[in-house]
Amino acid sequence: MEKHEEKMDMPYEQAATELESVVGLLESGEMTLEESIRMFERGVSLVRLCNKKLDDIEKRITLIIEGKDGVTEKDFTPED
């Protein structure tokens, strides 16, 4: 499996935890400039992965409600 494919299979929680670690390392200021750039790139990849996962989940949160009129689909809103 390619590295890119492995990232896409990473669960959201794992990606978010790794992103927190990346931020902590960057904030520590203990890495070289080159290491910081690589870590920043990793962080950007993780942010994109998390955003994609959240977008996919948001799409799935389209509620499917079974009622007397059959199945209806309704967009999720927090007030529901």
C-alpha cells in the first residue's frame, strides 16, 4: 500500500492526535528549520485529511427519517 493510501485509511481520531503532536513539536522550537518544514508539511497533510473526514461525515449526517410517508431525507442541522 502506498504512503498516501495509508494516510487516507487513518481514522480521524488518530489523525487529530498526530496533528496535536505535530503542533506541539513545532511550538517547542527545538527542531532544525528543515525538520520544522517537514513537520509543517505533515501537519498540513493531516489537516487536509481531517477536513476530508469531517466533510465525509457531514455528508453522512444527512438524516434519513422513516415515517408514514416513507423514507425522507433531510439535511442535518444542529437544532434537529
